[in-house]
Amino acid sequence: MNFDMDNSLGFILNKTALFSKAHFNNLIKPYDISPEQWSLIFRVVERSGLTQKELSDSTYKDQANITRSIDRLEQKGLLKRIEHPSDRRSFQLIPTQEALTLVEQIVPLSQAFNQRLSKGLSEEEAQTLITLLKKVHHNLEGEPC
């Protein structure tokens, strides 16, 4: 067998993702939200009025988990469900003032964290890394797991 797991792209991506999530989680822990919740809050602030399906698609989270997360964020007073104007089977998600304030506080932390992740990389290298990771993601997108 000729396989070097330490230089396997999948292994390195997974290890990096786990470390990144853990570090970011510690960074936002004082705000009583998780990285998953942060992505949902940010997306709703960014695109107020999203449906649950649109939110699920835009954050790559499955609908069952997202329903529970939305419930929790609604209980925390960060998101609200409102009737969809043209689809009575659906609802839209809108941010509360608390969510808007939270985003203003966490965006600078997120930006600083991204700078930490790209420490030692030139601007061009950081952009190339993002481009390459998007290509890797594209290679897997739409394929069954």
C-alpha cells in the first residue's frame, strides 16, 4: 500500500476544517452562538426574507437540522418567521434588531479570523487558495456521497 494520509487532500481539508471550526467557536463563544448559527444569522441579515429552503441551500445545511437551528435562534430573539406573501405553505426569515447588532459585533472578529487563517500568505496566494478550494468543492458538488 502506497498512501500517505498526512499528504492526502481530504485528510488535510478535514483536519483544517475541524481546527478552524474549533478556533472560531471559541472566538464567538461569548456571544452564545455556534459557528453554524452564525452562518444562518449572517445569511438572514445579508438576505432578509429568505425561505428556509433558500437558507438551507445557501449555507449547505440540511433542512432537518436547519429547522431546529431556526427554532433556537427564534427563541433567542435573533430571527423571526413571517408569512410568505405568495406561498402560504412557506415562511420568510427576517433578522431582529438583536441579530443586526450581533452581526456588527461578529463581522470584525470573523474578518480578523480570516486574516489569521491566511497569515504568511500573500494576497495573491490567499486568493489562489480560495479559488483552488472552490474548485475542489465544485468537484464534489452534486455528486452523491
